[in-house]
Amino acid sequence: MSSFWSFYIIAITTIFLVGIVALIHFTRRMPDPGGEGAQTTGHQFDGIEEYNNPLPKWWLNLFWATIIFAVGYLIAMPVGNWKGLLGWSSVGQLTEDQVEHERRYGEIYQRLASIPVEELKDNPQAMRVGARLFEDNCALCHGQAATGSYGFPNLTDDDWLYGGSGDTIKTTLMAGRSGQMPAWGDALGAAGVRAVTEYVMQLSGQDDVNTSLASQGQALFNASCVACHSQDGTGNQALGAPNLTDNIWLYHIPGETLRASVQHTLEQGRSGRMPAWSGVLGEERVHILAGYVYSLSQEQAQDPQ
Ligand code: HEC
Ligand code: HEC
């Protein structure tokens, strides 16, 4: 704080306190006008007169006590650039709280981190901690319920870009992921893109497919796409290349037909990026989160709906 503002705050606080002391002192010394209730101030409201009595002693003493407390507080605590005799500071308080937090929760994190990721789902405490970490760090992109949205994968189903085992999920969280789908507009041309789009429609079991166009597309698919999406179109988790046969879409623009969205993907390419969390949260927390994410897909797997 600049010395001007420091002085300003200290001066205003002091003037205010001195003013209050003067005010009390003044009112206390007002002469008692000749006996209990003998005189009124002359004010009258609806026939009720205001008496000019001295302030009650207990009330006055309470007032003095608060003023003495205020002076003591100003000396003990920081005001402006004055650090206060107690040396308290909000930064110091924060550091203390953080150390206390680490002491209390560090132990819990450490204990939970020694349980294998896939077994954490049976530990209610891990699920509570995981849910809170998810809400704070992941819900922004994957949604409160982890069901994802356009460009952000649903984490509650058993369809995975990179794999759904405990260890794979943990690897995804620690290091982040970046899926690279190249753009094909130039290489295939407009007609080629239309044909491959039709084949992708057929692969995923849509019912309004132009089959002759799709079979032209299949040849292009075998030449250009199988390296990543595999011969049968079921994808490759090592590359994050999605399964194209399951009718689950990462890039289906809301309000657009699926055909138009797929065509858009092929023309422009896609590059989804999942941030890395090892540096942000540390391995122990990531471990617990991985357990939580794993549990979400297990719930779904047990539920026939
Ligand atoms: C900035 C947005 C963003 C945030 C925040 C984010 N993610 Fe992601 N996440 C993504 C995107 C985008 C992908 C898909 C990456 C791709 O397309 O290759 C992804 C992918 C994933 C995957 C892989 C899914 C699969 O099918 O293999 C998991 C698991 C995951 N995220 C979990 C999390 C968790 C847990 C957190 C919180 C620590 C989190 N994400 C925070 C954007 C985000
Ligand atoms: C170099 C590997 C690679 C090649 C080659 C490739 N893809 Fe992809 N494709 C990916 C990856 C990785 C993604 C996921 C992108 C992301 O996560 O953002 C993807 C995404 C897609 C999607 C979006 C799926 C969804 O769920 O929305 C479609 C459709 C697709 N590819 C079709 C094709 C077709 C058709 C070809 C051939 C013309 C092709 N890809 C060639 C790697 C590839």
C-alpha cells in the first residue's frame, strides 16, 4: 500500500475514535437539569415528551469498553502499513490454512492412492473426494454429470477414445491427450468426401444410406482411413481414433444432421485436446479422480438402461 493511503486510513480511523471519545465526554458532562425528569428537551411527539436525562451508567461503560477494545485492536492488528503487534496477515493465515489442509487431507490422499484405481469405486470416501475434484476441475468441459457434449466425450458410457481400464484413464489424466484427425477436403475433393461420408453412415448403421455412393466411399476408406480407424472401422485406442461403427459421436453438432457433421469433420479435420493434470493436481489426486471416472462407466455397465 502506498504511504499516502496507509496514512489516510490510519488518520481517518484515529480521528473517528477521538471524535467518539469527545462526543461521549461531552454528553456525559451535560448538567443534570435539576432532578429526575424535571426537565424536558422541549421536544414533543403526539403528547409524548422527551426527557433530558443522562445516559445510563451501564450503557456508558459498555461504550467505553468498546473504545478501549478498538484501540487495543488497532495496535495489535494491521492497519495501513502498520503490521500490528501480533504480526497477523491474511497471507500468513492462508499459508497456515494450507499447511493444516495438507496435514489433514494429505494422509487421506496418500492412503487412497495406495488402493488400485479400479478398486476405489468400493470406497465411499474416495468416491466423495473424487466427485468433489471432478466438479472443481472437470465438470466445466465434461458436464456436471460427466455425460459430455459436442467435442467433449461422455465419461459415463463404456465407449472410449483411449481406453477405459483404470490405468489407461489414469494415464489420460496425468499426461493429457490430443486426438489428431487430419483434414481430407483437399486430398479427397468434394465428391470423395461425400462418398466417404456415406460409407461412415453405413458403418454406423444409419437407415437412409445411398449404398452405391457408400461402396465408392468404402474404397477411399480402405485407402485413407484404415491406418487409424482400422479395417472394420472400430478405431484404435492407441491413437484415440474413435470407433465409427457404434453410432456414438464426439462431433455431432447440435441441430445439424449427422451426415453434415461427419462431412464437416472430414473436410476440416478435428483436434480435441484434453489437458494434463499431473502438474495441477499431483499424482495422488489424479489417482483418486481416475478411480471416480472408472466408477462412472461401471455404473452404466451394470445398468441395462
Ligand atoms: C478444457 C476442457 C477439459 C477439461 C477441463 C477436462 N477435459 Fe477431459 N477431455 C477433454 C477433451 C476435449 C477430451 C477428448 C480429447 C480428444 O478428443 O482426443 C477429453 C478426454 C478425456 C478422457 C478420455 C475419454 C476417452 O474416451 O478415452 C477422460 C477420461 C477425461 N477427459 C477425463 C477428464 C477429467 C477427470 C478431468 C478433470 C481432471 C477432465 N477430463 C478435464 C476436455 C477437457
Ligand atoms: C492419422 C489418423 C487418422 C486418420 C488417417 C483418419 N482419422 Fe478420423 N479420426 C482420428 C482421430 C484421432 C479422431 C478423433 C479426433 C479428436 O479426438 O478430436 C478422428 C475422428 C474422426 C471422426 C469423428 C468421430 C466422432 O465421434 O465424431 C470421423 C467421422 C472420422 N475420424 C472419420 C475418418 C475418415 C472417414 C477417415 C479417412 C478419410 C479418417 N477419419 C482418417 C484419426 C484419424
